[in-house]
Amino acid sequence: MAFQVLIHIANEDPILAEVEKLPSPTDTCILALNPRQRDNKDLRYLAPNVTQVIWPMSRITFIEIMPTAEEEKIVGFVRE
């Protein structure tokens, strides 16, 4: 199962991508599949046909894990 993540790289705009597994604390790099901007446009510094990129964890400030479609359907308690 692939996870959709928002990768925040130092001094760059966040990158939307998929990862096969979430990185562990001992990982030194992350393999991002289908990297793109948040608005789904191509990244200006990658070739147009690139589908996988490996970034070192030393460049990444933090990673956001985006909710799946199943999680978005969950209705929480709403008090009126």
C-alpha cells in the first residue's frame, strides 16, 4: 500500500509524492514516487519523464502523511 505524503525539503516548496513505506528513524534517504508540486504540476528541477527520486533525509525537515479516501469518509462527533 502506497502512502501519499507531502515532503518538506529545506529551502524548497513542499513536494507531493507517494512512498511504498514510511521511513524509519534509521533511514538515510527516502524514495519518492511520482514527485510533483502540490498543484500536481511538474517540478522545475526534474526532467519531465522522472517517476522516482531519492532524497537524503538530511535535506528533509519533515514529512506530512496525507489522509486516504477511507479516512476522509469518517464522520466525527459534531456538537451543535
